[in-house]
Amino acid sequence: RLRRRKKLKRKDKMTQGSYIKSLDEGGVSTPLPEKDLWVSVLGRAALDVVRNSNRLERDQACYFFLKGGRHFRDVCEMAGRNPDYVQAKMRKYILRKKGWNVDVPITSTYRGCKK
């Protein structure tokens, strides 16, 4: 009984969207610490893109987000994040940082081509 109260108190302190939930025998959901680890991995990669002065680490983090391969999707899945959303947001940031104007929509007339 005391254990259940501690779990409920701990659950109240946590935000629902940032933890993978696991149901135990009593139907009480508990956070998995592995999810925190994977959220930290994504956060570290994002910080490497934004603030890292080491060019190699920054380029590796940019490649991680821009390529969006199987490893990236696995990390996002284990962190409980939507890989398409994360990739779109980070891609937009990276391209803006490199001087691309990503806010202009692509139109059907390009370089004077007419329909």
C-alpha cells in the first residue's frame, strides 16, 4: 500500500508526455528510466547542433538529424517522440543556420518556367 502511494506521488510529479508508461500487475503505470536515457540522447544531439564548437561533433549531429535513418527512428521511438516531427524541426533549424530560406514555399514556376 505504501509502495502504491509512492508511485502515485511520483507519477503526479512527472509530465505525462515525457515518460513511456508501463503497466504493472495492479494496472498502475510507472515510468521507464530507459526513456529518460533516449530523451537525453536526442537532447544531446540537438545541443551538439546548436552549441557545439567542435566541428566534427556538430557535423555528425547535423547528419544524424538530416539523414533520419533507421538509427534516428529507433532513438526517437524509444524516446517517445515522433521522428518525422523531430526531423522536420531540426532540419529547418540546420538549413536556416546554413543560410537557406526555408520559409519560402516552393511554387510551380521556377526559373521562368511557365505552364
